[in-house]
Amino acid sequence: MRRVLFSDLDGTLLDLKSYSFARTLKSVGALKSQGIPIVFCSSKSRVEQEFYRDSMEVKDPFIVENGSAIFIPRGYFSQKIPYNTYVIDDYEVIALGKPVGFIRDVISKARESMGLSLLCYFDLPAEEVSMYTGLDLRSSRRAMEREFSETILKGRVTEGFNDYLKKNGLRNIPGSKFQTVVSDKADKGKAVDILISLYEKEWGGIISYGAGDSINDFEMLQSVHDPYLVQRPTGLWADLEDDTIKKVNGIGPSGWNKVAQIILEAPAHG
């Protein structure tokens, strides 16, 4: 059976502090040489993921902004995609989430009515976003180009705020560093399920693998056949309370390389 890897980025494929892929690039090349797709599944935006895709020459579909949308290169699958899609640039897009304009409007109204001091991407110039994220200026500008979500950089999120989001069909997701507001229909697991079904339609049976590091990856890891969790910088694993998710010794990229090795050593046919 063909193998497919669904991978988180920050703190997994990428170093959590430097966002570098230097330590995982060799493993990425080894997976590509075996024809194993590497599907990015992250809170990062399309333009952020495109940067890493181009840098690592990864050509596979990718899932953006916490399962808000799936971007599939046009012609990637030979058969017609049996989901509602629209075309952006060279992608067929399956959107699960709501547009960022709606999300920002809800956050603004909630802050005003509740007197909350929450700082988001849309409040700040790229220079200040860079200070909060540790990203360089170009990377900060890419991070700010959201299409289906908004990131909370600073401030205490209250129960009332979360209730307000829920009433408007939104939810707040904790990430490795920040919190992200998305549609309650955005779901990494559902997006993974859709892509698995498309790969199965294309190839027949597949074995899907998942690599993540945080609570935010739980939905993705529950949807794949063989899920793996790498260590956080503390040396501990995120508490996902699911014994089927295998814990890998190795912080971030070191753990990711071990997952890649497991996949490479797995039989290609079953």
C-alpha cells in the first residue's frame, strides 16, 4: 500500500524557536525519493506554507489554518474531486472554514463589548508582529496574510469571549505559542479524512501517518492510521489522552526524523 505522511510544522517538521527545517531536510528528501507525499497540516497560512513547500520542493496538497481549507495543486489527482471546490491560482480549494473578514469582525465586537485587551495580527504592523513571534519581517508579513483565521498574540481569553465566539460559529484553539480563532467547521481531522479519501480513490488502499507535537494536532492524529507525537522543548509530550498515539523520543525535528525513518522502513506493500 502507498504511504502518506500528514505533518504539523511548528515544533515538529520545523524548529519551534527558529522555524528552521535544516535538521529535517534530509528526511524530507528521503520521503520524496520514495514517492511518499508529505501533506503539511498546520495553523500556518497558505503563503507561509507555500514558502516552506517551495524551499523544500514539496508538491503535495496541504491543509491550512487549523483545517480551514485544503489546497490541492491542479491536476494532482487524476480523477475529479467529489467535493465543492473553487480555484485560486494553481490550486483547487476545499474550504471548510469561514473567511477571515468575518472572524476579525467578531473578535473586534467581542473585545469592544467585553473590554478585553487582546492583541491580534490585524492590530499591528509587521514590525511588531515580528517582535511577538520571533519571525523575521518577511515571515511576519506571510503570517499576517490569513484567509480563514486570526491569531491572538497577547491577552487573556475569557470564558465569555469563548462563549461569544461559539454563538457566532467560531472557536478558539491553543497552539504551540499563540491562540487561533477559526470557524467551528474548521477541523484538521475532517480535512485529513477528505484527503485520505482522495488518495484512496486515486491509489486504492493507503497507510496514513501523522506527526505532531501539540494538543492542536489531536484531530489530525486521530484521523490517520499510524499517529506519532514528538516531544516538546521541555522534553515532555503533550497530554492527548489517547493511547493509540505513539510517543517518539526526540524534541521537534529530532523526533520528526525518527517518524520519517519509521515510515521509510515500513513495507511499501501490504
